[in-house]
Amino acid sequence: MRESRLAGFRTLLYKEVLRFWKVAFQTVLAPVINAMLFLLIFSHVLDRHVTVYGDIAYTAFLVPGLVMMSLLQNAFANSSSSLIQSKITGNIIFVLLPPLSYREFYAAYVIASMLRGLFVGAGVLLVSIPFVDLSIAAPGWALAFALMGSAILASLGVIAGIWADKFDQLAGFQNFLIMPLTMLSGVFYSLHSLPQLWQDVSHANPFFFMIDGFRYGFFGQSDVSPWLSLGVVSVCLMLLAALTLAMLARGYKLRA
Amino acid sequence: MSLPAIRIVSATKRYGSVQALAGVDLEVDRGEFFGLLGPNGAGKTTLISALSGLVRADSGTLEVMGHDVVSDYRNARRKLGVVPQELVFDPFFTVRELLRIQSGYFGIRHNDDWIDEILASLDLTAKAGANMRMLSGGMKRRVLVAQALVHRPPVIVLDEPTAGVDVELRQGLWQFIRKLNRDGHTIVLTTHYLEEAEALCGRIAMLKAGRVVALDTTANLLRRFAAHSLRVRLERPEIAGRLGATLAEGGWAEFALDTYDEVEPTLARLREAGGRIVEMQLGEADLERVFVEVMHDA
């Protein structure tokens, strides 16, 4: 028997990864197939009619958006579903009884969810290869937005999973907040194709900056400056991380 | 002198309008087999939850082996193993995976030797590779015990561990828990089966409405409240009533006695009063009667 200071955190991270990996058909493969269907339909309908940023084919434009959308949605789904299932079935006590700090708790749930998001995102990118000629102009930018976007949604998932007392409330959070914000964030269109009013409204949606910044990593072009996107996304991440950590430190709904 | 295994000073906890703990003071010595009894809603589970960090007490001090459960929670939780009341499990994993994961949470890696020992002791070796969903209720209960033991805690709290468990498993479980106690583990037990508490616990605390209303050794509690009883069924039970007996259904009357020496004088008084005995029983005091009296008086 050997004791290690970080073993608690590592074990929770391992357990959370193993949890989604054991049902990878549902947690990784299914969202990849969904994204592929979007790609098939939209590319078939629009590819010959629409170009973006001058000469970029619509399908090529769509791929980074789909990758990021899938990544974000799955990062959220992982932490939120894991927590609410554990709360409702009662097995959350196995995580609450050991000597894990709230920071370790946060880090393990968020990193595991980021990994699921990144797996799904990579999967979507992989299956897109036969459909589109795509190069990554600035991989550092793409990676930065993928990491920060998944961390934001994973944190939101922790908040939703802790806050919700039943699956219905979590579904509300997902369907009335996460889904509209992702779908209306420029996944399927360039902001410049919208009327001015909706362009202004889109600037209030942090998901737009995540996707626009990620897309910059592929084309070296985006609707707004990647630095602006980086600033907005960084502030969002810091605020959400602080809020989640404060909830966990207080024991909100977990250690009542 | 060594610190107690558990020390609770003025612990309070309120849920809305319900005062779950109303200033609990309690000490459990190392190596004790301690019973925590009380009716539903008395505060037993809240007290255990506060001790294990599952809820936060509003005020007071709670320590496990000298470690404060809030300011020194890491050490306090390392010293404590809790078997929860609810039959909870994680459906994604096998028994062995769960025990390895639980060991890891406590910072312990490469714990398979001890895990194998626990599995063997709880007769779970054959189920080590089975998914939790495939186990019977009794098996799941044993896994809960195993999970509480993976980090070799010196203090083990069992919150109604035999609720809904068949006789064979119950006996096996108590045999194992007794062995742990003999090996030096402090055991704290809550149960509604009072005969279990009477047989196992050296000391007992009774809770009512969030307060400790009785705290003594089991032997003293049994002595303090009506050590023996004489039950008689009379043709005219009201005669016994006039002599201070408690009347029950079916013409039965019960005299509380401190010693068996009081049997003969009591029967003599009954005879003198004209009482004709139809049936008679002598009874030992049991914890159930003590419990009823304590709860009635508190």
C-alpha cells in the first residue's frame, strides 16, 4: 500500500474518463455521427452556392464550426450528466467522503469533460477529411480556443449538474441555454451574412467568440480579431471557474 | 491519555424549520463498539453526515481521532470509513474497479492485496469481476462495507447496515464487524434492530429530536430501567393495577422488578388483594423496553 498526495485527484480524473469511455458508443461515436450528418446535408445543399471570406467553400467553413460545436456540447454533457446521475443515484457520496479538496474535485471533472469534448472534436475533424480539403493555418490558436472553450462548457456542466435536482432541470439548462447559444454562434454562417442587429446581438454570445477564434486557427481569417475573441473567452473562463469553485468551496447542494 | 476516536462538542444543524441537531455532545473512545440509537428523524444520520463531511454543522466541533472534520478534513476523512444507509452504487464499474477507485480517492495505489483480503472476508471474491448492476441487494450491501474499509480506517461508522438484509448475511456481517472491533477498530453503529445493538454495543447513546437523551454502557442502561419484569394474567386485572402494575391487553399486568427477590413478595401482595393468577411469565429487561422508556421520558 503506497499513499500519494495527488493520487486522489488522478483517480477521480481516471474514473471520470473511464466512465465515458465505457460507453464511448454513446458519448463519443454518436456525436461524431451526428456532426457527420450535418456535414453531409449542409455540404450537399449549400456547397455550390455559398462561399465565405471570399473564396472559402461552405463545407470547409462549416467543418471547424461543427468540430467546435460538438466539442462544446460534449464537454458540457459530460460533467453535467456525470454529476446529476451521481447525485440522483446517491453514489456522489463515494467522491464526497474521501479527502479530496474542492479544487481537486473541480479539476478532475473539468479535465475529464475537456478530454471527452476534445475526443469528439477530433473525431468530427477526422470524419470530415474525405469531404473537404482543409488545412490548419494557425494550430496554436485552434488549440487554445478548443481548450478554453471545452473548459468553459465543462465548468458550466459542473454548475448545471450541481444546481439541477432532477434530469428535467438539466434538460432545461441544456435545451434553453446551451443549445441556442451554440446554434446561434456562427457554426453554420459567417456573422457578416447577418443583418446589423443580429450581428450586434451575436457579440453578446460568448459562444460566438469561441467558434470564431477556433475558425481563425483554420483559415487565418475570422469575423472579429482573434485577440478580441481570446480576451472574451479568457474572461468567461475565469468568471465561470471562479463561480464554480466558489459553489464547490461552499458545498452548495453537495455538502448541505 | 490518547484522544478519543470521536469527539463531538455542541454540534448543531438546522434544516429550515427542523432542528436536526440541537447541541450534541458525545465522545467515543478508541476500540469501542458504540451504538447510536433513536427513532426516525432523531438526528442519527445528520450526526454521521456531519462527522463524515457530507453535511456541515452550523456550529460546534466534530473530531475524528483528534482531527477536526472541517479545518483538518483530509486527516479526519482518512481515519473514517462510512457504510451508508442507502444501497447506493456506481453502475459503470465492476466490484474490483470500484474498490481500486475508492482506494485511489484516499491516495492509496497498489492496494490489491488488501482489496483481495476484504473481498475474501466478505465472501465477494467470486464477484470481483462482476458489474455492480448484476449483484443482489445483499451483495451490494457487502460491497458498501468493502468500500468503507479500503483505506483501513481506524473508525468505522455503519448507518443501519442490516436494513433489509437476510439473516445469514446479517450474521456473517456481524461476525466480520466483531473481528474488526477485536482488531482494534472503533465501531459506531446505528440500527433499528435493538437486539443487535444490545448484543454488540458496549456503550449506547440515544438521540431524540437532535439531542442525546441517554448515554451509558449497555449494561447500565439495562439496569437503570427496569431490570426484570413479572407478567401475570389475572381473572380481575384491576387488582394488579391498584398494586402499581402496568396493565396490558388480554388481562395481562406487568410489575417492574429490580431483582428476582421481589417476585415472592409481589405474588404475596397479589394473593392478599384477592388476585387469582391464570398465567405468569418472568421477563429479562431488554433494550427495546429501555428505548421505549427513554423516548417516553425524554
